[in-house]
Amino acid sequence: MTKDFYRKLILNCNIGNSFETYSKVYSFTNENLADLYPLIHFEKYNSALTVLSSGDHAFNLIYMGIDKVDTFDTNRLTEYYALGLKKTAIQCLNYNEFMKLFSGKIERKQIDLLNYVIQNMEPEYRNYFETLIAYFKKYSFDYVIHLFRSDTDISQKDIKNIYLRSGVNYHKKQKRLANTTISFKHCDVLNIPKEFGKYDLVELSNILGVSVNRNWLQKKRVYDLLRQIYDNNLKHGELLFDYSWGNDFRTVGECSDIFDNVSYANKKEYAHMNDLIRS
């Protein structure tokens, strides 16, 4: 990558609106995946397509037994954060070191851990973060820490990532990550190419509901979009497309979607979507 490309990434890493090509990245999921994912029969599946964002959907899917995870996102910076910094940190740090690095505290130990992780990155990601730190050091190291400061409290007992709920879980995740692949493709949920292929599981997080709430997607378009993804990218598996952040999870037939907080469809329409997915 050219210096101009890295400079563009740097200048946009802390500005811009959500869901743009260069915008701030969620450091950790705010969705309760630790309680949702055990409800799904992952043992039936080998491949998944999901939004990248903080990387937690992909990391939790791998923890649950998925061998191949392809990801997509409109935000180019998610690749550098999730697959550069965060994935490398999981690979080369123990559980306590990982939690320390992402605690948000600015200490010498944390800075040493960050430098160690950067040195273990793949060349493209290492070049980016070395350039990034050099740029921000002209101002204050606080700026660098803000790039991965958690906007959710990962030290709390109700951790939303199953792979972070204990050192044992984290070690299992490390072993699983060493034998699996995560790819990234820059694209929008509205335009997932047919060429991506078909997956056992498509996990869209809550981006459809958010898109409707922000008037980026009309309600009528949701049905057509789900039909398109179902036809183009799903085998005879499951499509997760919106769910509550709470703990009251429900399953509907073969589709483990939760409909407490469905913002883009009433329950009758939602039930019809589930009939569509199960067909």
C-alpha cells in the first residue's frame, strides 16, 4: 500500500459518521453474543458470512466451531483494527495481557503490549499501525490509545463475548483461530455479490434494523434484500438478520432470529420472513 493510502486511513480513523468508508470502529460488540450463539446449532455448519465491525462476530463464530468465516464491511478501517490489531493480539497475547491491552488505561505495560502486537502483525497491518503511531505521537500517545479503547466494559461479569468470559475460553479461541481462516471484503450489505458464494450461516447482526431506523433502507426493501441474500449466499442453513441486545432470545423454526426489537417489520411481516428463510 502507498503512503498516501495509509495517510488517508490515518486522517479518517477518528472522524466521520458511522457506516462510511472510513469511520470509527466499534472496539467490541455491544450485542449479547455470549448468550445468543449457544442457542444456535453450530455443529451443523462449517462456513459463515458475517459483518466484520469489531471482529467479534467472526471471533465468536470461530470459537463456536465454524472453520471458514468470510467478512464484509463498508468501513475499510475494520479490517485494520479487527484482523490487524485484534486478531494478532489474540494470537500472541495471553488472556490477562489481552484484557490489559484493551482496558483503555494508558500505562507503560499497555504501550509495551501494543508495540509487541504490532511487531507480530502481517506486513500490511504492521506498516499501517507503525505509520499511525508515528503520526499521532506528534500530538499525544492518548490519541493512539483512543484507537482501541473499549466502548464496552470488557472487565464486567456480563461479558458479551463468549471467548472472553474466561481464560479457558480464550485459550480455546486461540487454538481454533490457528486452524481457521477469516477473509475480508469491502462491500455494503445492500450489495453482497453473488460471487461470494454460499454459506451455511449468514450473520447480519442488526445492520438491517439500523439501516431502516436511519432511513438508509425502506421497509419494503428488507424482504427483497433477504430474498436476494437467501438465494445468492445461503445454503440450507440459517440467516440471522436482527435481534434484541437483551437476554430474552427465541428461535423460530430453523431461523434463530429474535423479534423483540424488530424495528423494520411488524410481527406478521417478520413471521413471513421466517417462512421465507425456512423454505
